[in-house]
Amino acid sequence: MGKKVYKAIFLALGVGTLGVMIYSIGLANIWLNIQKTGVWFVPVIGSWLLIYVLNAFAFKAIIQEPDLPATQLSFGAVLRLTITGYAINYITPFVGLGGEPYRIMELKPKVGIHKASSSVLLYSLMHMFSHSLFWLASVGLILAFVPVSRLLLAGCAFMVLISVLLGTWFIRVYRKGFIVSTLTLLKKLPLVKAWAHGFAQEKEGTLHEIDNQIRILYADRKPRFYSSLILEFVARGVGCVEIYCTALAIGLKMSWVEALVISSASSLFANLVFFFPMQLGTREGGLALALRSIGLPAASGIFIGVVTRIREVFWIMVGLALMNRNRTKTPDNPMKESGLSYAAPTEAQNKNNAW
């Protein structure tokens, strides 16, 4: 599929889904909540710019290899790719992983399919790994600073269990790879085993190479591994600014620790039900449960959820604008304008890119 075609598809999907989101919230409701939040919308929107900057630094740390000049991408290019990728994730109806194929397609002309695929996969794993560590850290904050009820204690136990299980799995993936083992599992499932077996045979060399690059990050590039993880972890913490400022806007007495707890608990709930289209209802439900668990009015979760969706609409529009700007520049070499200057691939790279 040509670069123009797949970008046009993503852009059309984004505009359509954005329209659905705005219609479902309602223009009148959006305006009412913007007025109610007032000047607090500035730190709500601005905090996510800081989050995306931290995400981009984490992504760049994974992509960049000192011995590979092709991986020396500009920060602006990586930031643009970060924002557009998350914008596509917001608009993907189910699972929210549409941004990953887009990032691979954008990186592929510069670094090749192996490096592009492994870098995007590693960053997605790092993003999820930081979530599990953030949930685990939140339990410590809850036990140290928040009065613990039975409901909250049960939630903490569940959060620890999920975090430990996920953390163990992530370390295993970083040590042994991910692609080949996943396909091995798929070969045992009735509906997909024939496809998985054929795909594994056809792309065996490529799949092993991607897994090898995943292992290299953890085994041989530990400073970049940990710097990326720390940046993603800090970004999770910055995410609580949105909840804290929204609470202040409606006069809700909330501490920074409580904002961190609510951010952590609501994100856990949303990730457990990730298959809901655009997390409709699940985010508000998670916020309501989190607020109730620390003794705050659950109804405030609806308002916080609406403000969060308005912030998403804003950043989706920014992401789509960046995507469209990149799509309309230098048709023969679209990566050049975004800072991903294209180098003619070697014959070996052409073979690798053929899949």
C-alpha cells in the first residue's frame, strides 16, 4: 500500500471518529464543560504536551543506536510521530493499537522494517511496563497516605497481583523476545494455527531478527532501556495533573497523592477493559470507582471523564493536523520534511523490506 493511500485512510478514519466523539459528547456539553473548567484547561492541555515530550524522548532512546547513523532522527520528527501515533490510538475503535502500524510505516523507509518494527514494539512494551510499575508504586502511596477501607485494600491487592504478573512477563519478553514465542502460541489455536504456521515459515528470518533486537535493548543497551523506562514512568505521574486541575475547577478538595491514586486506579480499570470502543463509559466508571474508594463523590468522575475526552479531542485534532501536514509535503520523499531524511536502501535492505 502506497504511503499516500495508508495516510489518507488513517486521516479519513480520524476525521470520522473525531466527528463521532464530538457528536457523542455534544457541542453544547463541550462548551459548558470548557466554561466550567475555565483557566484550568490550560494546565490540563499543557500537561499532555509535557507527557508527549517525555514519551518522545523515551521513544527516541529506543530508536537511536550510536553505530547506526540512520537512527539519528531529530527530536521534532520523533515528537510528531509520537503525537500522531497516540491520536490514531485514540480513534481506533477497538484495542487502540492503530498507531503502531502507522509508526512502523513511517519509520520503515529510514531504518528498515526490522528496526522499525522492533523499535515500535519495544516502545509499546515500555509504555505498558511503565504502567504496571506505576500501579505498583501507587499501592505504596495508598497504604502510606490514604485511609484504607476494605474496598480500597481489595483494590490494592488486585493491583499488586496484576502489576507483578505483567512485570514478570515483560522481563521475560525483554530477555527472550516476543514475536516467535507469540507465533508459537498461535500455532496451537484452532482458528489461526494454519495462518500462524505459514507466516512463521515465510518470515522466519525477519521474526528472529526483530526478537534479537528486542533482546539487545535489555541485554546490551541497558542505559537506554532504563532511561526510556524512567521517562515513561515520570510521564505516568504527570498524567495526574489533569485530574488534579479538573478537581480544583469544580471545588473538589483533592491532594496530589489522591490525584495519583485516582489516575493509577482509573487507568488500570480502563486497560482491563481495553476492548471497549474508544473506552466508552469505562473511563468514567473507573474514575467513579477510584473517587469513591478514597471517600470522594463518585459523581465527580463523570465531569472529570468529560474533560478528559475534550482534551483527547484537542490532541486528536493536533495529531491529524500533523499527519495531514506531513502527508502533503514532498510527495517523492515524505520523510524528508519530517526530519526523517531518506537514504537509498541497499539491495539487502530491499529484501528485508519486501515483507
